[in-house]
Amino acid sequence: MVRQSARKAAQAKSTAVESKTRVAKELKEVVSASSGKVSSTKTTVVAESKIEVTKRTVSKRKSVTTEPELDGENPENLGPAEDKEIETKKPAAKKRKTASKKDENAMPLAARTAISSLKRAMYIGAHVSGAGGVQNAIQNASHIGANAFALFLKSQRKWASPPLADDAKTQFHALLKQHSYESRKHILPHGSYLVNLAQADAAKATQAFDNFLDDLQRCEALGIRLYNFHPGSTGGEPMAAACARIAAQLNKAHKATSSVVTLLENMCGSGNVVGSRFEELRDIIALVDDKARVGVCIDTCHAFAAGYDLRTPEAFDKTMAEFDSVVGIKYLRAFHLNDSKAPFGSHRDLHANIGTGCLGLRAFHNIMNHEPLQGLPMVLETPIDEKGPDGKMVENKQVWADEIKLLESLIGMDAESAEFTEIAEKLQAKGASERQKIQEQVDKKAEKDAKKGTKGKGKGKKKKKDEDSCDSCAESD
């Protein structure tokens, strides 16, 4: 029995040694196979398995690192496990990506035009991103050749945001000097879409006011004087009462700050939204105590959709004369430059690229050559998302760089010239299919309303969507 047990033990030991040797040999073959020295069925299977694991790891890492950033806000902190995983998996690749992005941003898409070289002092730019810190908006604006710009001062998707960091303020002031932007004249922050200063509910009104005031305080910390915001929604209550509530909130905000000029943006006239008529803007301003602290920003797409024509010199002059008569030209402090995919008076807020929409290039020629508008910040909010080679939507900031140059070229250009006609026709052809699609939607709805005999009725369910958001608010921006 003892001898038999000893033999079994010896056999087991021998088997273990053989197994260990075989495993070591297989591992050696795998390593050799990865360098191209050995090829076998067994090692191929192992190698494929190893590649599969690597792919899964990279995919997981990518999903963590490509979380979209909110404007003016850092990405949310990763959990400890995810953080450790990124740390141990190809950190060099992450560094290369960052360096590549930095190099790309270092190459301007267009040089800034010297204002002194233009026939009129038109300060044109776009609503750029402030992701990662408000100071980044300055470089992003310079990158596209902008002489003015807009940004969100914090996340416009959240009610509460971290306070403005001291280093962000320091860098912002330093970059202003470096890039020669006048913060008090040509920077136009945009208010949060969440804020409704016409809110009747006391708790919600306080929440809106606190968010609004926080933005004004950020403006003052950064030396910014102009601040643009959407007036709000009536919530189904009388328009006069809503305008009074907005003015009361502005009076409170002005008393709590010292210098920011709050600009009411005109709207497209959807649902219960305040500000689609010049009279509504006038009524709010009339109730503001400090008239030096309030003004208007005209959005061209909103104005056109609301029924204010800008397309011909005669129509443009008539609209500007009406604004002056109702509101007062002295209150006009800024422009949002957007063409419209939707037709005149449609009350649909669908921004189009300059010259490609229903407004057309002539409307923007009228603006660029209207002398009283000199010196105002003029901000593009036009679409820049395009399909990439992989079919995914990507931002192409070259669109803004080109549109800025296009608008600048209109200053002093003869609108009857062959040059202007050629540019205008080319842009109209580019946007033809989109205009036709929206026109068909508008016609279909009008026909449906006419058949039912309920035109202007039955909109209750849709009003809330119109109040809370607009078709173009996914910018960014």
C-alpha cells in the first residue's frame, strides 16, 4: 500500500511538472507569435482572445472619456474604479489626443479682421463654447476670427452650478488683454433657457431669480456689461401681468448689482412666450426703474418668424422704423444673426445658415449697411453640425469662420452687382431642400386647421413645449 501510494505521488508530481512545462512553452509561443516568430492554431486562438479583451477595454475607456461637457462646466467626476481603469490603460493615447486637440485649436480657422479696415464698424462673431472654463470662450472666438462673441457663463441645463473659479477669472482678464476684446461692448453672454422671469409661482420665481442674479454677478466679476436673456412665458396668464413680473424681477436684479445691462431678446411668437411683439418689450421696459440698465437684442430669425420683415431695403427700413417708434432705437444694443428655415410669420424658431433660409442674403446686407447699427455685437447662432465620414454628427466651426467673413464682405457691397447675385443664388440653392421641407410642414398644418375649422385652437397641448424650449435651443453653444 505504501509503495502504491508513493508511486501515485511520483506520477502526480511528474504530471504537474509536465503541465507546468507545457504551459510555459505555450506562453512562450504566444509571446513569439505576437512578434511574428511563431504561428500555431493554439496561439492564434489565445492571441485573438487577447485582442478581443483589449478592444473591450478601449471601448469602455472611450465611453468614459468622451462624456459630453456642459458649457462652462467640467465633466462630472468619475468613480474610483473608472478613474483607476483610465490610469492603467494606455495613458499615452489620452495624452496624444489632448495634444492633437490643442494643436488643432492653435491653428486659427480665420484671422480676425481689423475693424478699422471695414467701411463700417461691424463687430461680428458667434456663440462659442465656454466648456472647461469661461476663459476658453475667448480663445474659441479668436479661433474663428470673431470680433464679438456670446457664451454661457455656466451650464444652462442645471439650476445650480459651482461658483466662478478664481483662476478662471484671472485667465479671462489676461486673455481679454492678449486678444484685445472689449468685455463691456462686444461680449454678450446668453441666459439659461431654464429661467422664466415671468413665473407666477413664488417658489419657482425665486429659483429663476437666483439663477438670473448669479449670472449677472458673474458678468460683473468678469467685467462684462451686456447680458442677453429670453423674457419668459406667461404660463397662460394675461400678458400684461407677465410683463409686470419680468420688470419687477429686473428691478430687484438691478438693485443687487451695479453695472450689467439686461437685454430682452425678441421671440418668435410660439405658445405663451413673451416678447414676440415689440409692444411687449416696450411694456416691460416701461416698468423698469433704471432705464440705463435695460435694452433689447434682436434675433433676425425670431423677428422674421414673428412677422417682422427684413428681406428688402424697404421692408427692413419699415421694421426698424416700427422698432424705433414702439420701443426706441436707443434700447437696441445687440443682434443675433440667423437665417430662418421656416417661412415668414410661421412662429417657428428654426435657425438656418446665413443666406440659405427664407430671409436670404439681402436681409443681412441690409443689416451690415445700416449705419445706426455700427458698434453693436452681432452674434451668429447658425447651425454648424455636419455629418462626418462615419455618419456621425460633428461640429464644423469653419462654418462660423466663413460666415463671419461673408457678412464682413457685405459691408459696402453693391447688392445689385453680379458678385452679390451669384453668392445669394448659390446660398439659396444650398438651402432649397430644407426650406421646401419646412414649407410643406407649414402648409400641411394650415390645411389641416382649415379643414377642421379650428385654426388657432387646440394648441393647448403643444404650448408647454413652445414655452419650455425652442426649435433651435440645442446650440450650444
